[in-house]
Amino acid sequence: QLQLQESGPGLVKPSETLSLTCTVSGGSISSSSYYWGWVRQPPGKGLEWIGSIHYSGSTYPSPSLKSRVTFSVDTSKNQFSLRLSSVAAADTAVYYCGRWDWKYGSLDLWGRGTLVTVSS
Amino acid sequence: DIVMTQTPLSSPVTLGQPASISCRSSQSLVRSDGNTYLTWLQQRPGQPPRLLIYKISNRFSGVPDRFSGSGAGTDFTLKISRVEAEDVGVYYCMQGAQSPYTFGQGTKLEIK
């Protein structure tokens, strides 16, 4: 059973860069069938799409975050990553990684999420 | 961006009774392949979201058949035929038709 696990610092200072990694286990990230996505959820609020990456390296960031977000993939480690620059308090959220499958047109598998707080 | 609007935002329900959540999109959710990319997600307290229904009405693997989805065009509905205690949580509709993919505000299902 494929599983995803987010990892990274839980606290980031304002104006710095948030970096998170999602490790995929129980399956290969190098499948042409899937994309690998990020979603965030501010405390007590709803869900926001951040974007996705294909193992080939093609990236699809949300326009609202495009100027600050970078995605990367490391097939040798079965990981994909998110970097969000110039963070502010509004970027405080639980960040989820997930697998996007066009068979469903949705993220069908989700990581448990990791809380990132932006504070000095 | 496509705006997804859910109603109600809160739904107190008696155990064993039905529940219904509506979702309206600001644009058609039909992609070039002819499929309508409307998804329902469930988020139990303290848990990540979980895929319930995809492409309007298809239950994901392991989802009980008391959950059903329907709709067409820009109006969609999630129904729970008989609410159980484990159904408590927040339900989101999501569109995968056009990037950026967007979510409804969420509907909190609680037991009366």
C-alpha cells in the first residue's frame, strides 16, 4: 500500500523559505500515470491547492503562488519537494502532499500533513 | 479561478437520518475528455482529507454505499443515506477540471 509522509521544519521565520519533502513508500514515484501534489490548510480553515509535479519534472503551480513556489522531484530517493519563498504569517498551515490520479481527477492518496508555523 | 460554493456550511444531523450537502461551481467542470471532474472529500477531526466520491458519482475504494453523489452542469450533491457517528467531520467538494484546482468552503457535519 503506497504511503506518503511529509517532513521538514515546523517553524520558519518571516521572509525566509519554507522547504518540505514528501517521501513516497510502497510504490514508485516514477510512474507516468500520476502527478504529485501539495495542498495546504491554515489552522481552522479550508483547503488550498498549491500545485503539482510529474516525475518527468513538469510542474504546475497555482497562479496565486507561482512567483514564490518551486517544486522538485528526486526519483532516486522516491521523494518530491516544495519550496515556498518569502513566507509570511499567512503561510502558516498544515501542508499535505498527495498523489494525483487522472483516473479519479483528484488526489486519491494523502499524507498525514505537517504543520508549518511562520513566526519570528 | 473556478469558485466552488457549498451549502450549508454546517449540518446538524440525527444519527440514522439522511444528510445532504450541495456544491455549485462557477463554471462547467467538464474537461476535453468529456468527464466532469467533481470530487467529494471527507476530513475527520485531526485527519487528512480522504477521497469519497470522484467524477460526480463514483465511490472510491472502501467508501460505504450510504454515500452517494449526483448532479450535472454546475450543481452537485453529496448524500449520506443514514448518518453514522464516524461520519462526523468536514466535507469538501473540489474541482479538478481547470487549474488551479479549487475547493468549496467545507460543510461541517455534526450529530445533534
